[in-house]
Amino acid sequence: MTDKPIITLENVKKVYDDETVLHDINFELEKGKFYTLLGPSGCGKTTILRLIAGFADATEGIIKINGETVNDIPANRRKVNTVFQDYALFPHMNVFDNIAFGLTIKKMPKDQVKLKVEEALKMVQLEGYENREISEMSGGQQQRVAIARAIVNEPDVLLLDEPLSALDLKLRTDMQYELRELQQRLGITFIFVTHDQEEALAMSDWIFVMNKGAIVQSGTPVDIYDEPIDRFVADFIGESNIVPGTMVEDYKVSFVGKEFECSDAGITPGEKIEIVIRPEDLELTTVENGKLVVNIDTQLFRGVHYEIIGYDKDGNEWMIHSTKRAEIGKDVGLHFGPQDIHVMRLGESEEEFDARLESYEE
Ligand SMILES: Nc1ncnc2c1ncn2[C@@H]1O[C@H](COP(=O)(O)OP(=O)(O)OP(=O)(O)O)[C@@H](O)[C@H]1O
């Protein structure tokens, strides 16, 4: 990283009552990137945002904004702004007053406030909506007002806590494009919280996958999708086929009683591993041409593809996404290439994971 990180968390821990909700969080964020915290409900995503914003204090550890330790700096003096899930707009004020609120309390001269609000409205494509009441705006428009209210303060960092979760699917997808585009246009750092993996993959430069108060993997969307570090990430980030296997040697694995070429190396020969193959990487073919043979059990039409489930001779379940139909009860061959096989080191069991988290307490 050439520039100073815009946000740094060092050994950050948060305890509420007796419960540790964040364990030893460490990261450095670069300026101008779109970061996402992704994980199931209750894993601590919002708590990280609250610590950065200054709405809660870290129990241990250091939080820096632009290289400066901010643990003792109040929320209103940090150059970050938050867009909340429910937007937190003032329902009795019109659009202009909602956006101008922060500037007015800072006692900015009126003509300057007007200019800034107009500029912010233009950014979110709501020019001319100054006098509308909040109750007269659609969900998507309220969302944009909330963003305008945050960016009018020219923050270095914008924190977004599930800002799209109240929108219907179509609008949500539109807003994903808009937010991504806005982030690139403004060039400020976004930290976006979601439990929706597709949203995270579509929007982010970099994703932190969280589970039970810890970051379990971080990387680009492609890295995380293609090389999930363990079963939790593989399951959480998309549909996967996961079957037990063994590393034979570099670039060779065995599973379902056969050896296959793969693209992984550096794992001890003989090590037990798990094999991940995405449903869209499996191709239906004839039994003779198949690298594996499965018996087709169910088939659902999903619009763009059929979702087909079959079982191999060892009883492993295989999900296949295919534009071709299969015939229930029949054997078919599956084709896949070496690059479609992803090798996962045997992850910790749930119990081992919990024990490791507890060891942080000692
Ligand atoms: N003020 C609080 N007092 C006590 N416990 C809290 C408080 N805020 C959060 N928690 C607990 O901390 C844990 C993490 O909560 P957090 O809101 O950060 O999760 P999240 O990943 O954002 O979840 P969601 O997606 O459901 O919002 C949860 O177990 C929650 O109950």
C-alpha cells in the first residue's frame, strides 16, 4: 500500500455484557475502494461499523482513521458518515432540510448550504426534489436521500449498513449498480454491510467474510468465490458441491475412487482434503464421456437453467446447473476440467472453531 490506510483496526475486540461479539479484528483499508463485510445475522458486521463511526467503544484494540488513533474521538468529529438500514430520515422535514441538517448545525452560511445540497442531490439523481416531503418519496428515492445526506458532509469514508435490504429485488439490483457507480465517481471509501453474498460479489473490490465475530476469509470477490478457505465460506458464498478427497501429489487429487488432474499444489501427498466444484462448472455428458457418473434424482427449472441433483456411487450429492434437461432415474456422465476442481484443506469443525475463538479469551 503506497498511501496511508484510510481505516486501520488493530486487535479490536468488543464485549457486550459477558458476550464477546468481536474477536481480534485486524485490517487495513485503502482509500477509494469498495469494501464489504459479509456474514450471517449476528456475526458482528454492524458492530464493526459502529466502532468505526464512534457509536460504540472498542473493549480492546486500536482504531485509526487516516493514520490517527480515534478511540477517544467522538463520533461527530470523525470524518465518516453512516447510511442506516432504515435510512433514519426525519419524516417531518422535506428533502432539502434532511440533507442540509448536518451542515446547518455546523452553522454553514445558507447560500453555501444550498449549493452543497444541490450538488448532493445531483450526485444521487434527485435534482428538483428539494421540497418533497419524505413520505411522498418511494423506498428507492428515500434511500438516495439518505445517501445524499451522508455525502453532503464530504466524509472520507461512507459506512453503509444493509442499505438495500428494504427494497424489492428489481430496485435493489438497480441500486447496486448506482451505488457502485457513485462510489467510483466520488472516489471515497465505502464499507458496506450485507448478508447477501450475490450483492457482495457484485459490488465489492474486497470482501471480508465473517462468522461468529471473526473474519474467516478476505479477498477479491473472484478469490473468495473460486478459492473458499473452508466449508463455511464455500457454503455461504454460493451453491457448492463438496466431497471428501485425498491429495495424491501436486496437481493431482482423488475422490469418488478416481484420480483427477487439478490446479492445486503445495499440499502434502496423502493429506485428506475436501473438493469443491461449483454447479455451473459441471457439464452433462454421456456415461462413457463422463469423468464421474451420477444417477439423476431431481430436476427443477430455474428460468436460466435447470437445477439438477444426482448421486454418485459413493452416495455424494451433486448439484448441476445446466441449460440441458436430464432424465430422472437415469445415469449421466459429468464433465469438468482441472481448473474447476478447488481443493479445500480440511477446515476446522464447528467445535474446533468455537474452541479457537475461546482461546482468544485466555
Ligand atoms: N448494544 C448491544 N448490547 C448487547 N449486545 C449487542 C449489542 N449490539 C449488538 N449486540 C450483539 O452482538 C452480536 C453482533 O451483532 P451485530 O449487530 O454486529 O451483528 P450483524 O452481523 O450486524 O447482524 P445483522 O445482520 O443481524 O444486523 C449479536 O449477538 C448481538 O446480539
